[in-house]
Amino acid sequence: MESLRRLLALVVKEFLALLKDPKSRTVVVIPPLFQTLVFGYAATFDLNNVPYAVYDEDGGAAAANLRANIEGSPNFQLVRSLDSDHDIPDLINSRKVALVVRIPPTFTRDINDNKAVVQAIVDGRNSNTASIVLNYLTEIITSFNNERMEQRGQSPPSRLAPRAWFNENYLSQWFFVPGIVAVVTMVVTVLVTALSVAREREQGTFDQLLVTPLRPLDILIGKAAPGFLIGMAEASVIVLLAVYWFKTPLRGDLLALYIGLVLFLFSAVGIGLMISSFSVTLQQGLLGMFIFAVPAVILSGFATPIANMSPAVQYLTLINPLRYILIIIRGVFLEAAPLRLLWPQLWPLAVIGLVSMVMAAWMFRRRIY
Amino acid sequence: MSRADLEVRGVSKSFQRSGRSIQALDNVSFSVSRGSVTGLLGPDGAGKTTLIRIAAGLLLPDAGGCSVLGLDAAAESLAVQSRIGYMPQRFGLYEDLSVQENLDLYADLQGVPKTLRPERFEDLSRMTGLGPFVKRLAGRLSGGMKQKLGLACALIKLPELLLLDEPTVGVDPLSRRELWEIVYNLVQERSLTVLLSTAYMDEAQRCEHAVVLYEGRLLGQGPPSEFVEAARNRTFEVQPSGPPRALQARLAGDPKVVDASITTGCVHFVTAKGVQPSALDLPVAAEPREPSFEDGFMILLHQARRAEGTHLEQGAIRRHPGQAGESIIKVRGLERRFGDFYAVQDLSFEVGRGEIFGLLGPNGAGKSTTFRMLCGLLPPTGGRLEVAGYDLRKAPSKARKRIGYMAQKFSQYGQLSVRENLRFFSSAYGLAGKERKDRLAWALNALNLETSADANAGQLPFGVKQRLALACALMHQPEILFLDEPTSGVDPLARRAFWRRITTLSEQGVTIIVTTHFMEEAEYCDRMLIMMRGRLLALGAPDEIRGDAASIEEAFIRLIESRREAA
């Protein structure tokens, strides 16, 4: 009873220390909201208004028709029409355009023989953008072809009828926004936890805490609680933003989502405590947070698929808690995945949480003096 | 009068701190003549550092101005800075560079020509005694050595005016003495002009001119002898038959007495104007004594402020069971090793219940290490120790309820208010309900914290912070109170008040373990332990330690010097 009261006092103190300081209060509230909004709009695979140039050497009706098709697409934005191939390198080198469509002089003539060729010159510096640009162009050419065939009373021999499940309109916002819930929550939680002990050490208050009857385990729990609770609140706010602001469908079970979040936050808090156990100053704590967070985000499948990574790195991602929670959150949001389907993600998360907490407790105990 | 190298004319400066305006300096004027040493004295927060920074051209005054070597410090700050040496309180030594590399760096920064350097370095290392340590990392030097290196860096270009901001704070008496010798040699050999701030009264007496600041105002200035004269015929000493502490405490609480302190087993006191010692109802007749600078300073300060209520009423702490005199702390063969360095070695002592026990020693002697081991903050690498029957490091949390701890630095939560701090620490010690409420009320009342109860602790003046720290340590009525350098950076008046509280606590049966740099404070201890290089140098009551030396400080320096010779 008495030790419970002591623990409660410690948790209250941690919250007061965090929230009464205008600076740390701002850090907990503003950047996460800001990041959610910015990432929500900025992080997308969709390309709109790709700047491109046309070099039409043909000038015939068919060429004009094709040009109109490209111009009419919301994905493309015509920057210039060229009169010679002389200007092409400049335009691409200076990134004024990402694509040059070159229609050869024989285009209108060849098209009736079904052997017309259109050249696409793409800026390949960002391979991801380049392939997306080409996809858009391919789609336009395909529909252009189909149109021509229909005009001749023909139809293509076969046709693809795609139907996307879960994200019916291929909106990459639907893919990213749920991911932001995990990434932002992790950063805030690790930060709050990692800095709380470092702050005490730096300000010299830690010794004062150690001579009180509070046991190391009490202190550990007291330090873990604010990060955990703030992470929970943060995650809930971002989930609300995702649903009501970004209109991302939340199709699954909230219970499954929160079970995942609880396990995930255990790992985040454990990692934060580990960082704090070896940082003596705030600066070291901050550095430790970055050393952990940057690779954790990159190797999580947040933006790039884990399946595309080299096998060794793929194994490394197995200890990354972010990897599992991303699948869980996306699963709950878009797939309405039930708890039993999420089990393969939940148990590794629980193991990582347990291991990181135990390690944190061990390191804390060892480094406490 | 010779030419003034520094002239301060009506300088005022205020700072904004979280909406409140703090008047750091209020219309201060004085001058420092060439080739003299001027001391800037005053308690913490008096404005000493602000004044020195304005003189160095680092801060702009709100009103008034400083002329330094004939230049205006504000308008021509770069020209001023190229001709002065300035050593801030925490000198910017690069701890990961060696002594030589630090010197080279500052020589580069100040543009000392390469051809002049060997001679300057030679000169400086002779003066400071840093010669044998040039290859050592600055971070590995002792506190005193660091200050000497800082001074050497400030002197690298042979400035015309030297500004030193508390150069001797936190430095042991021996190193202090050596620093002063360096400064005096410079003044004599190179007719350097020096302005230095200090909290040590005995240092003021070494200056040719003293300037006393208090809360930004100039309280007085003149040769130290003038301050001494102001106290003439008002200073007395009395040697009671019993321990002097009780009498000192009584006199200090008497409105007819300006100041009372303990020196060499006697109670020294200064009476209020026109009061004869016969009016004080003394047990033994008082003898007149020669006044000192400190007496004059205390009179000035006493006029400037009404003393805060300093008494902890009886019953502040419940009496603890147990016999007075039984050993409450037992240390046997204590050892602490860091790598192959022994911070503490073969240390044995016992502390009796209700004693005030002092831990003394120069920087790096191992007293802080010992202190931390006693509190359970640092595991010993050898030996045994028992505090109230436990090794606190392994003790159940219940055992820690029996001790109170006050760190050297302010260690309460700066973002929390006074009340929130008290609430947290009382709950951390398991107080609840009515008991907690009562103790909270007691702490706010007994330690004069009511007016600042809802202010954020981090923004309080130093003295209030210290009272808060003491309150937090006393919430749970501990049997043993650990105090780590509780009075460093505190002015003499507040220091007296602090000791009066400690004395009251001790009368109520609390055992007190205290580390201190101030040798005069050793006089308040029942017994003390002097450490040197991790080992016990002397252990005993003040009288025994003092022996035939004039003061504890003298005895201390003798002991250390004899040990250094032996080594």
C-alpha cells in the first residue's frame, strides 16, 4: 500500500516535471501533430503534375491525339514543347522535366501498320519516381491503343480487369497515415522515456531520488509510466486524426489495435529506458534516440517493403518492433484483420517488449549508481 | 591617488526572468587604481558576476558605464578585451585537452606570437607549478589545479587588468593560498591591476580595496581596515566551560547581537551598537577582541537586511529512540577503487548518535566519495560500512527512511513548485494523510517557504532553494542527516542561519554528517575527520585537531604540508 502510494507520487511528479516545463510540453504536443499532418500529406507514392516535355517530330493527327491524352492526365504537366532534341539533356539535367516524350516523324504513318513507336526519356536518378512515371505513361498508351482499336471496330485480344482489395483506389495516403500512428508514437515515447532519466542525472536530482525509499524497480516503473501513457494518448489522437481528418477507413477491431499498441509501447519504453540508462546528459539521450529511431523507421516497412531488402537486413528487421506494429495497424485499419490473424505479429512484439524491459531493468540496476 | 584602470560609474542592470524583473545592479560606482588588488564582496546574487561581465564588455549596462584602461567597455569592447584578462567562475577549460594544449589554444585565440610563447609558458608554469603536469588532461586535474590552469590561460597575454570571478570558490585552503600568491607576485612584478570577487572574508583582508555589494546595491567601499575599524569596541569573545555551540546559538538569536560564531573553541560575537556584553547575561565574562574584516562585513550586512527567522522550533523532529553516544555509523577498512586509482583507502571511523560529524579535506581527498558510499549512492570496493545498522546500498527501502540527504548542488525539481516538491518528497518517504499535511505545513512555516510556496523551485534565489532542500530532507524526520557541502556559495549571514538550524536539529537528537570546505565550520562539529588522498589524516574533536595551531585551517594546512613533505 505504502509502496503503491510512493509509486503514484513518482508518476505524478514525472508528469508534472514533463508538462509544467513549457519546452518539454511543446515537444510532446506540437511536433507529433505537425508531423502527422505533414507526413499525412507529404508521404505518398502518388505523383501528380509530373513535369514533362514533348518533342513531336511527326505533327500528324495521331500524334496530336496522343499528346492530348497525355496532357489531359492529372498526373502530367506539360512544361515545354520542343523543336529539336538539342534541349533534352538540359531539361532533364536541370530537373525541369522528369520525362520527355518523343514522337518520331513516322508516327502517324506507322500507326496504321501497328508498328508506331513512342520514345520516353525518363530521369532515372530516383528509380522509384521513374518507374511510377513510366507506369502512368504506359497506362495512357494502353488506353490510347484501345481507343484506336475500337475506332477500327476491333477490340484487344485480352484485357486486364483489376480490382484492388483493401485500398480500392490505390490511395497511398491510406497506406501511410496508419503507419504514421506507429512511427510518431514510437519517437515520442522513446524520447520522453530516454530523456526523463538523463534530465535527472544532468540536473543532479537523481541522487536525491536514489536516497529515498523508492526502490530501483519503483523508479523504473515511475520512469516508464509517463512515456507509456503519453505514447498511448499520442497514438489515440493520431488514430482520430487518421479517421476524421484523413478519412482513412478504420475497418477493424479497436481492441486488436490497442493490444498491439500496448505491446509495442512496452518495447518502445524498454528501449527508451535502455538508452537512458547509459546517457548521462540530455544530449547523449537525444543522440541515443536518433541512433535507434532512424534505422528503426527505415528498416520497418514504413516506406519501403521489407521483402525488397537484402536477406541479412531482412533478418535484422525481425527485432524491430516497428515492423510488427505497422502490419498490425495497417491490418486493423484496412483489412479489418481479426485478432487471431494478427497473432504472428503480436507474439514477437510481446517477446521484444519483455526482453527490452528486462534488459532495461538489468541495465538500470547496474548503471543506477 | 594613482590613475584608475577601471572606473565604474553609476552602473545599473536588470534582467527579466520569467516575467519578473530582477535588479542585478543598482547605481554602483567605484574605481580600481593601477597596480592594486580590489576585492568585490557580497553574498550570492549580489551582482558580483554581472558587474565583472559588464567591466569585461560582455554585457551592456542599462544605465551608467565602465571605463577600462581609458576605454569605454560597452562601445570599445573588442579593444578592451584585447587588453584585459578575464577568468569567469567556470573557466572554459577543454577537459579533453592536455594542460599544454589548453595553453596553446588560448595563446592562439589571443594571438600571442609564437616566438614569445616559450618564455611565457616557462613563466606561467613556474608561477602556477603546472610544469610537471603539462601532458595531463585538464579534466584529470584537481579543482585547485584547474583554477590555476584557468588563471594561466587568462594570463597568457600578460593583460594590464585582470578580472577574476570567484577564483577560489570550491578550492581547498592550501590551493587558495597558492592562487593568492600567484596573483600577488603578478601585482608586484608587473604592477598588474586586479579586480576579483570572492565569498571568503579572509581574502577581502588581503585586498587593498574592498567593495561590498548586496542585492545589487553598493553597501560600502574602502580599504579593509576601515571595515575593521567600524567594528571596533563591539567585538568580544567568551570561552564557556561547556561546548560553545549552545551559547553561540543563544547569542545568535539575541537581537542585541549582530553576529555570533565559533572560533578556536570560543564564541566570537559582535554586539549591536551601544550594547555592552554585560547586558547579555553571559555565563562567563566576555573579553574584548581585535575586530576582523568579517565583523565589519557582518555589521554592514546586518544593517542591510533583517535576518530571516532562523530557528527551527523544538519538536521539528521527533526524538528517536536509542542511546546518545551509541555508534550509529560504523566504517571499517572502507575502500573505493576507480580503475587503479584509490579514491578512498583503508578508512575506519564511527559516528555516535546525535553527533555533528564533519568530513573535511582538500579537493580530491575522497570526502565526496566517502559521503556517497555512506548514503548508498556508490558501492564500496572493499571494507564494511553500516549506517543505522544497514549497508544502505543493499538495505530495504525502509532503512532509507531513516536518513535525510541534502546534495551539494540544488537537487529538487526546478520545474515543480515548492509545494509540489515537498509533496513529492513527503510521499516518496511514505508520508500520507494527516501526517503528510502536518509535515507540509510545518516545512512551509518553519523554513520560511510560505511566500514562495507556489513559485517554481528552479527560479528561487539561492538561499530559498537551500531551505527547500533542507525541508525536503527533513519531511520524514530522519535520524541521520547527510549534508554535502551545504554552505558553499552561501554568504556568511545565511551560513550562520543554516548552522543554527543544524545545531537545533542536533539538539533534538539528529545525527548529522556534513562535508565542508570552510574550515571555520569545522568548529561547529562535535568531531571531524580530515581526509587526504583517500586516507584518514586526522580524526577528533576540534580542540584535539587544532592542537596548538591558531585555527583549524592552520592546523589543516600544517597537517597537509607535513604529509606532502613526507610523500
